[in-house]
Amino acid sequence: MTPETAALHQATMNIMKNASGYVLFIGPPLIPRALRPGLRDEGVRLVDHTLDSPPMTVVDDHGRPEPPLTAGETDTLLGFLDYQRATRAWKCAGLDAAGLSATVGGSSMTLGGLLKHLALVEDHWFSRWLHGHQPQPPWDTVDWKADPDWDWHSAAGDSPEQLLTLWQDAVARSRSMVGEALAGGGLERLTRRTWPSGEAPSLRWVLVHMIEEYARHNGHADLLRESVDGATGE
């Protein structure tokens, strides 16, 4: 393996396997399309594998797995959610603490705050709502009444590594819990928690909501990233 290929291989190490042997896409390997055939020849795997779908073999120039074009409903929803997650990782890739703390105009929103907020949202919907679990650290000790926006505010005190790890771990847990829910009822499976009315949303509703949540915040991330270093795209 050449030194260049070795460096690119290292860039793909943000994929991992869980105990069931599934490959989980955590962040985008920023590898130009022209270099990918050579990497595959040397055994580097550049695909995503969601919990209940075949590998997605189309990866764009920013390392994002393209959603399947002709799959069923479940694979399509999971594909679009992972695409939005990968967009989030791309918009934060390579930034130091100053970059993740940058703001635009009169807004206090930051890319670091977005990462921590989305880690909270992952756990909130897929752990607390879908399965009825108690809050995970660090959310379990937060005084939310004192600071309802603690996830946004506290991100300023976290390193880039801490923020990325927090978000990546939350995504990995979410994928596992979605797999459990799909096996136990499919997209019709209702959440364990309910609205005050007693109604509960379905897993389908949660997945669509999460796609919307990421897509909305990825629009914010576009502006924030451009303000940091001029990087643009989608």
C-alpha cells in the first residue's frame, strides 16, 4: 500500500462494526471519486451498510452514501436519514474548536452546538421515546429547567473530539435501537412514550421527523461552515 493510499485508508476508519457484525457509517471519508477504484483494489471498503438493507455502493464526492433509488420504504427512510447524518459530518470535518464555535450574524448557533444538539435528539427519539429508556449520560444529570438549551450552550466547553464522539456514539446507539424496533414491529411499531393525549407516534413518524430535523439543521450548517473557511456545497 502506497503512503498516499495508506493515508486515505486511515480516513475511512470512521466505520465500525457492532456486535452483530453490521458495518455502521459514522462519518464521511473525504475521498475523491477518482481515487476510490484504486482503494477498492487494495481492499478498502467504501460502502455503507444499514441495519436492515443491502450495502449502498454509491458514495458521493463528500463521502455520503446515496439513498437507494428503488428500495422499499424502510430502506429508503434509513438511506435518507444516513445521508443527512453524513452531511452533518461533512460540514464539521476538519474543524478545530474555533471553527466549531463560529457564529453568523446575530445568532448564537454554532456547528459544535449543532453536533451536541443532534446527539441529544438521537437519544431523545430513538432511546427515550422509541424504547422508553431513561436518559443517557450526559443528559441524565442536566438541570433542563435551569437551562433548557444546555446542549447548545455547553458545547463551547467541549473539544472537537468530545463533540464528535458524543454524536457518533449516539448515532451508533440509534441504529441499533432502530434495528430492534424494526424486528419487533416494523415501521408500524409505536413508541413506548406517548403524548399527553395517550397517542404514540410510529417508528415511521420518528424516522421522517429525524430526516426533517437533520435537513433543517444542515441548512444552518451550510451557512456556518461557509463563514468559517468559505467551504460551500448543497
